[in-house]
Amino acid sequence: MKTSRTDREPRLPLFGAALIGVVALAAALAAGHLVAGFISANASPYLAVGNGAIDLTPVELKDFAVRTFGVYDKLVLLGGMAVVMVLAAALAGIVSRRSPVPGVVLIAAFGLLGGLAVSQRPDLSGVALLAPLASLIAGVGVFLWLHRLASVKPQVEASGAAPSRRSVLLAGAGAVVAAGAAGAGGQLLAGTRDAESSRAAVGRLVPAEPAPPIPADADFAKLGTPTFLTSNRDFYRVDTALSVPQVRAEDWSLRLHGMVRNEKRYTYDDIRNRPLIERTITMTCVSNEVGGTYVSTANFIGVDLGDLLREAEVQPGAEQIFSTSTDGWTAGSPVVAALDPERGAMLAIGMNGEPLPVEHGFPARMVIPGLYGYVSATKWVKDLEITTWKARRAYWLDRGWGEQAPIKTQSRIDSPKGFETVPAGKVRISGVAWAQHTGVERVEVRLGASGSWQPATLSREVNVDTWRMWWTEFDVPPGSHQVTVRAVDKSGYTQTDARAGTVPDGATGWHVISFTAR
Ligand SMILES: Nc1nc2c(c(=O)[nH]1)N[C@H]1C(S)=C(S)[C@@H](COP(=O)(O)O)O[C@H]1N2
Ligand SMILES: [Mo]
């Protein structure tokens, strides 16, 4: 029995075989990352597969991920992918204990998947395929090499003419170190080509027409509300980009075309050298749950979007501004909203005095007051096509979201926090309400499920496109309590208590929190 076995190809030990698969995977990912560093971070097969997964994910799952993991949803995705890949690579090794063929086939399939994902990206050219190709070559190469070293027949090894188990381990370790260096190199290279240096070179943006200063009584931050303006660092962020698009101002331009008499193309300097305006606007995401945090306010600096459309001379019958970002995301906004001088739609290049942060759309984005971000706020925008609703369908429309999405009147309790314990007696309740482009008229608060509604004190209104802070006080005996808020807007509409989810056009319902008085 024993002799017949040594005649055949020996079987690699289970753990060693799995390890060979994993080392080959590391080599593949690192090689892809290094080559991507020369082209674009998004060419990295790992990121491309992740981005592809995001685009293919059903809405319900995406919604669940955002709800459950918040801003960490993408980290969870990348982590989950890593676990699956390591397991698959170990499996590729294990099924190849005798012959390397099954493992090579599996690794090659991985490589092709990476290639497919990269080829689907609208922001990458054909050159980007070099990154998954490098992955494929490195993965298969390292796998075959380590497999050969490890499967040398025992009797040959005994003669001392062939590598020992030690040298296989050394080779594996060498491959891991090389992979680490290559991966880090790719990361460094991508860093030097990124947008941050270009952004730094722009410097501060000074509007010719600054927004009116924010009065001191525009918020009750000392009573637990948010500050009126959200710092760029704290501004909520929502997008489908796994790695933030890196667009340098000098490489950027915006094409305005479609149903217009004069097609236009603007460079960054074209926009920057126009008289810049500044507007204070509260943005909100349609994915914001009742009580959620996807709402923030900034001073946006840029030009009026309607002015650009008027220069291009929009033709009759045009309905939709179909905007596209450098990473291929699209949004559809009503032409009438952009043309309405009262609306204040913008092509923004700055935020709170600075050029747009890279993750908020540098070099340029759209902002239209009163509309949820997915139909109005394209970041890294590079193309505006004037068209009809029928001719073009934007990214989220095919994923269950509505075509028209004005922001719904909402209010939120910020203090006390849910389940907080506070001293019994006078308890101050405070928070924020918004009804962009209509204005908040009144905020009412009640203690208990059937208490009477009590009007809250409102902060000074900055403009109808921004949020308003509120506070009030109740005499609260010891025990557990719940408190509810609702807003009334300037159209006379009282925020409905009917609970609706975020899909298809924004959540409704009253924000209720529980707290304990002691
Ligand atoms: N390119 C691009 N622009 C985008 C998105 C996106 O996924 N990609 N998301 C939109 C959505 S849903 C919202 S709510 C706003 C959020 O902008 P912020 O991240 O600056 O807050 O950006 C919009 N612009
Ligand atoms: Mo959004």
C-alpha cells in the first residue's frame, strides 16, 4: 500500500494546501492594487468587485445595510468580501492537494470576475483591465510556483536535491512580503494621483455675493440641538462610491447638452472665475429614517444652475436634467426647478468657505433646495443632459425609488437622547425640524401618548430652505416617559403620524423617544 502511494503524486497536507491558496490570493490582490495605483484606485479588482456588488444589490438589502451599519456599510461589505475570498482561496488550495488544476481554474475564475467588474465601470478606460490581468497572472503564477515546490516527491527530497518543507515556507513568506510591498506601493501611488493636492491648490473660495451671516439665535446648540451650520467634517455623507472618485480640478469639465440651443462645456476656471454666489441650504437624504441623521446644513458656494441653463437656451419640451458623475452615478432633476430663480438651484464648487471636500463632490456638484439628494445633488458631476423624463432613467429609479422627490416636512428630537436618564422636575426637550422650500411654521411637542400638544420655541429663521431648531420644557415626575414631536409647515400642513418607510420617496411619521426621569 505504502509503496504504491509514493509512486503517485503525493497529496499535500491539508493546511499547507489551504495556505498556498491564500498566499496566491494575497499576491493576486496586491499585484492588482499595485497596477491600479498607476491607473486609478477604482481599477483595483477588489474595489471593482465591491462596487459591482453595490450596484447589483437589491434595494431592500441596501436599505437594510445602511440602516444597520450606517456609514460602516461599505466597510462591512469589504470585510465580508475579504472573508468570502479567503475561504474560497483556501478551498482552491484544498481541492488541489494532488493536482494544481482545480485551484488554477478557481483562481482564474476569480481573476475573470475582477476583469468583468472593472470593464463594467463607466469611469475607467480599457487600460484599467491591466490591473485584473496583473492579478490573474500573479495569482496563478504564485499558486503554481508554491504548489510545485510543495509537491516534490519525498524520495527526491530525501536525496537532498530538491527543496525542503522549510524552503516552501520561506518561498510562501517571501510571496506574502512581496505582496504586502506591492499593495502598499499601489496605495501610495494612488495617493499621489488623488484630488486632495488639486483641492489644496484651489485655496479658499470667496463669494462675490456672500450669504447673509447666520444669527446667533439660529440654533439652540447649548440646549442640545445641532449647530446651525454643519462642519464639513460632520456633514452627512451618502453615495454608492466604495472609493471616493478622485478628480483633479484641472482635469474636470462639465458638459451641458441635449435639448439646448447652445451646447456648453465649462472648465473649473470657467466656473471659478464667474462671480460666485453663496447660499445656506439644508440637504436631506431620502434614506433618512424618522429621527435619522442624514440631514445637514452648509453654506454652498458656486453659480446659479438656472443661469447656466439660460446661457445654453433650453428648448421647449425639456423636462429633466439628467446628471452624470465621473463614477457613472446618475440623477434626474426637474428642469423647472433649476430654471426657477426663486428656487436657488446651484452648481456648487465650495462648502463653508472651502472647495468642496473630495467626498462631497470635488471639483463640483449640484444642489437644489427642497429636493432629496438622489434627485438633485450629483457629486463629481461631469455631464448635464437636458432631456425628457421618458428618454432617460436615473440610477435609483430602476431600484424602486420615485421620479419626483420633494423633501417631506419632518422633525426630530435631539435631547434627551432615547433611553437617557435625566433628573425629574423641569425637563428640557430640544431638536430640529425641516420643511425645505416651504419653511417651518410651528413645532409641537407632547409628553406621553395622549398628552396635549405644546408649542415649542423656534430658533430664528435663516431662510425657508434651511432647518429650524426648537426647544420646550415639561414638568416631569419620576418614572419612564415618552415624548413626541411634530412640525407644521408654512403651507399649513401638519406632519402626518402615518408611518411610511423610506422607499419610494421618503419616510413619514412622528419621532417618538423614551426617557427615564429620576
Ligand atoms: N456621484 C454621486 N452623487 C450623489 C450620490 C451618489 O451616490 N453618487 N448620492 C446622492 C444622495 S442619495 C445624497 S442624499 C447626496 C448626499 O450628499 P452628501 O454626501 O454630500 O451629503 O448626494 C447625492 N449625490
Ligand atoms: Mo440620498
